[in-house]
Amino acid sequence: MATDDVWIWDGGRVCLDFANTLRSRWRPTPEETLRGPDDLMGWLRQARLLAPGTTDAATAAILLSARRLRESVDRAVLAVAAGRLPASGDVTMLNRSAAAAPRPALQLVITEDRLEPAGTAPLAADPTLALALIAQDAVDLLLSTEIRRVRVCGADRCALRFLDRSPARNRRWCSMSRCGNRTKARLHQARTRQSGRITEN
């Protein structure tokens, strides 16, 4: 079973964090963090998608469905972010999964003399409904202008997906502390070694 600290929460959307449960996608064999039903339940709890006291556990069949949904989310998001249409099979998967949980009624709130939607964060009573919430988030992202801000980490050995909300829209790494600083340090060391060789010549 995976430990809680194996998961990364820098995607900016729950659907991207879910896609990132398959790590090191640049490898021929990526690293699977949802290795068993307990891992899926742990991730859903960490993502705060399950209602407190949920007792229904994931099964091997639900885990398989979760992995299939994850890959449909990933393919569809990357396609639309690149200006392409997603595959019809992925659209069907997302629609079918999203329909499994009804959306809560939209609520209103008055904030500082402005009318705004109330922040409703639905919680699922079982893992299947939690997966439906992930699918709904993916559908929302695919239909929003934020889809153009989806990026793949520029570090050579990362490939995590994330939403670039930087004002200049030029964020290159999933996390500065994890990949950004490491990449800069590696490039600096390479330049230093190159400079040393040039000086010796």
C-alpha cells in the first residue's frame, strides 16, 4: 500500500492530481501509486472527496475503473490543451462517469455587496461517487478557458500535469521546490563543468 506522502498535490485541479497518481509517465513503464483498492481509498480521502465516516470500500473492479478514468482524463485534457478534440471513447467515459453523481443545486451568497455562487464542495458517500466527482471536475476543466493553461512539467524526469495560474502564463515546472530548483542546479553545474573545460583548453 502506498503511503500518503507518495502523492503530489500540485496539479491545481483534482482531476490533474488524479492523473498524476501515475508517476514518471516519461518512462516506458510508469510508476503506479494506486496499486490496490486501499491505495485508491487513501487517495480519495486525502483529496477530501469522501464524506466523513464513509465505510464502503473500493474493490478490485472499482480500482480498474478508476485507472481507466484516470487515463481518459489525462488523454482528454492533454488533447484539448493542445487544441485537439479528445477521442470519442474518452468523451464517453468522462460523461458516463460524471453522470454517476448528481451535481448539487447551485447556491447564492452575497459577499461584499456582490452576488456570487456559494462554494459548494460535494462529498461522496462511496468511492464510485468520488470518481464521478473527479470526472465532473475534468469536464469542467475541458469546457473552461483554463484548459489552455494545462502544462506538463519541463523537468526531464517528471512529466507531472499541472495548471499554470501564473500571471505571465510561463510556469515551467510542477513545483519550484521539487523540479524547478533541481533543474536550475543541474543546469548550473553543467555550465560550470563546461566553463572549466573551456578554461583548461
